[in-house]
Amino acid sequence: MRIVRARDYQDMSEKAAHMIAEQIRRKPDCVLGLATGSTPEGIYEKLAAWYRAGELDFAQVTTINLDEYRGLDRVNVHSYYHYMQEKLFSRVNIRQDRTFVPDGMERDGLRACREYEGIIASAGGVDLQLLGLGHNGHIGFNEPGTDFESRTHCVELTESTIRANRRFFASGEEVPGQAFTMGIGTIMQAAGIVMAVSGEDKAEILCSAVCGPVTVMVPASVLQLHPNVTVIADEAALKLVETGAYTL
């Protein structure tokens, strides 16, 4: 595991975006695994800016998102499909038929998960997977206790995850209690992984994930077993993991 120290959120975003951009330049038809939430917003802003400047071409790129709330359709402003359109897809020259997000409206959960695994396999697997880090150590929506061998599945979100995501919803709106997510086993099959982390509120869980024991109670700790993982975190997030951190 490689740990890269960034000065702040903007520096972290730029460093993570550079890794994704280099993957696209090295392999124009690459498959990117993408994440949502507040952490990747700066990363997508950088990628879109480099596209506008003529420095990046998404024409052959395929993207496969980590997760989607169950019960939200694509036009819902809180869906991750809508998020990706707003933050990245509508701002670059990616082909819409090469962008994949789980179908939150599929009533047959087993079918939805099986078909999503098929999409990943048909794409040839993920070349570079972008991850964030939940306050309880989740990656994707894989909550503590999730089997490390798990494939794409429907998950019951914990109260801490629902509480953390409540800020994205208007007052009175309920955060969905379920989501479809790539499993930990699926994530670990990516050729390369970059996990972006920002803020002092993530310092304790980041330390547990990269320095503590590998345990299902801290899902992100499994990344210690992957041969090609880069953690890019700002100084606040790394305050408990300074040893071995360096700046690119």
C-alpha cells in the first residue's frame, strides 16, 4: 500500500485526478470504477477542467459506478446516476452507453446484482477503482461485517451511514435504507485502487484501515491485502498515520 500525503482537500483532489488522468492517457479504452459523495467532487472538477482544456479524452472510456440507492430512479436528484451526470458525465465527451450505475428501481434485487456483475465481467474488469472512505470504514456501501468475498449485493445501510448521508437530502426527506453496491470481492478484483480521504473526522478510521488489523469490522482494511493500492489523503486525515506518508 502506498500512502500519499496531500496538503489539503484541493491538493488531494488534484493528486487523485492525476492518477485517473494518467490511467486514461496510458490506456484510452480503460475501465474506471467511480465513487460518489462529497470527497470525489473535487476530483471530477479537475478531470472536467482538463477535458475542457483539451488535455484529456474520455471518448473510449468505460465507467462502472460502485453503488446506487435502492428505490431512487435516475431522475431523482439524490440518485447516484444523477450525481454522476451532474458532476462528470455531462461535462466530458464520454459515451453514455459506456457509463454504468446500478439500477435502483429494479425490483428483483438478485437479478440486479447478477446483471451488474455481468456488466463488469463483459467490460473486462476494472483497471482503476476510485474509493472514498466511510466514517465506519465502509468502501462502496459495504458496511462493517461484510464478507470480504462478497460480490455485488443489496445492503441494509447502518444508522451511521444514513446519518452521514442525511446532509445531501432536503429537510424531511428520508435517506433510503438500502443500496446496491459492488461487493468487497468485486472491488478487490480491480487492477489498481486509489482511495481518496479528506478531513480530520476521517483520521481515526483511516488509521484503523491502513495501520490496524485486517478485519471485516473495518471493511477498508482489506485494501492492505491488495497488491496495487494508493491512498491519497490530506494532512488532517493523516494526522494519526504520519509515519511513511510522503508527498508526490
